[in-house]
Amino acid sequence: MKRSPSLVAPDGERPGRLAYRFTGLLPTFGLVRATRVQQVSPLPGDRTRYFTREEFTGLLTRFLPLAKVQDGFDRHARALKARAEALAAAPNGR
């Protein structure tokens, strides 16, 4: 069964959220299933908190290189932070 992503746009105090599942042969046979969640939440002082996680289940999950996955998340978050800060510091915001 293919599921569509869950998307909630930020609205005032409500965080924005994107969640989706990876599809293909591995999830179809229950070998590895992965769900990714990304969220942005407003903070005081015109700041934003970014949060991401991935949930893995399935028979082959213990063989996944989870340290590499976490490293990718960390690098992604740092790059996103740097880009957002650069845009905020630009005179025209772009």
C-alpha cells in the first residue's frame, strides 16, 4: 500500500511538518521501512527551530549504517542553518 506524505503548513504558533515513507522492494517485503519527519517551529525573537528524525523498522534494520544516516542529518541541518542565516543577513533577504 502506497501512502502519500503528510504535510502541514506552519500557521502562527503551529509548527510546519512534513512526514513521508520510503517505498520500494525493501519496505514491500518488510525488510526495511523508513519514515522521515521534518518540522519547523516558530521561536521567540523571529527565530525558527528545525527538527528531523527517521524511524526504521524491519528485519534488516540492524544492518543499516545508522551512524552514517545521523551524520547526513547533521550535515543537512548545518547546511540549512547556514543558508537560512545567510538569507536573513542579506540586505534584501535573498
